[in-house]
Amino acid sequence: MTQSTNGQQLTENRRKEIFFALVDAQDHEIDVAHSRRLMVERFGVSESQVRQIEREGMENQWPPLE
């Protein structure tokens, strides 16, 4: 399970929330790099965690991809 920058474990629901926000930002014409930085700031996670969540969400077809 992924940890946030404050050391807390990120639940699957929290990772799904981050993924949804990331996809939503990109759907609103925010480029990929900028959308990742926004998630870092908004959710207090690292960019590598955002990338990991992005991969996990795509592999598992999390909403809004369903």
C-alpha cells in the first residue's frame, strides 16, 4: 500500500480519489505533468506516488475509466 508524505497509508479509496481527480484534471485540458503536480499539492503525496496510482488506476480501470 502506498504511503502519503506524512507517513500514513493510502487506502484504496484514497488512491481512487486521487486517480479520479487526476483524470478529471486531464479531461479539463490540464497537461499530464501539471496535473500530476496539482495532485502532489492537493493530496500531499509525492509525484512518484501519483505515477504509481496512475498506473494502478489504468490497469484496474478505476472510475472514471469504467
